[in-house]
Amino acid sequence: MIALVLGLYLFAKREWGEFLLDIKTHPYLIFGQAIADNIAWLGFVFAVLYASTSLVLSISEGYIILAAILGHHFNKERLKSHQILGASIAIPAMLLLAYISS
């Protein structure tokens, strides 16, 4: 459904040709990302099947923290003090939650 809506959006904005050019220019990147995204969704589905939904949602939302840490480490982005404090609290809490629930 999302692909259909975004395809219609690109068609309405007359940017469909640019999208096709991007696919021709970077096919491995685009299709690799599509495959990784689908694998991630399948992993999430299996996690929800075998564990409680609240637990899976709590742990899976840690990607935001991971993105902030990777951005700081690789892109030299600056983190504010409340972001550092939040990550330092959230990461051990997620690990403890995963340990307790297993």
C-alpha cells in the first residue's frame, strides 16, 4: 500500500522519471535497502509471534538510540547532554528488560 501511494505521489509530481534514473544509477543500493527492510519486518513479525508485543516494541524502538550513537561515532555529530543521558539510561534498561524477560 505504501509503495502504491508513493508511486502515485511521484507520478503526480512528475518525478517518476527521476526515480527510474535513480534506480538505474544505484540499483544495488536501492534493492539492497529494500531487501534489508523486508528482512527487518519479517524479523519483527517473528519476534512478535514468539514474545509479548510490549516487550518487542520496547526493545525495537532502541534503533533511535543506535542511530544517534552511530551518527556521533561515524559522522562526528554532536549529542546534547539530554541525549547522552537518555541513551545511557535507555540502553541498560533495554538490556535488563531483555534479560529479565528471557
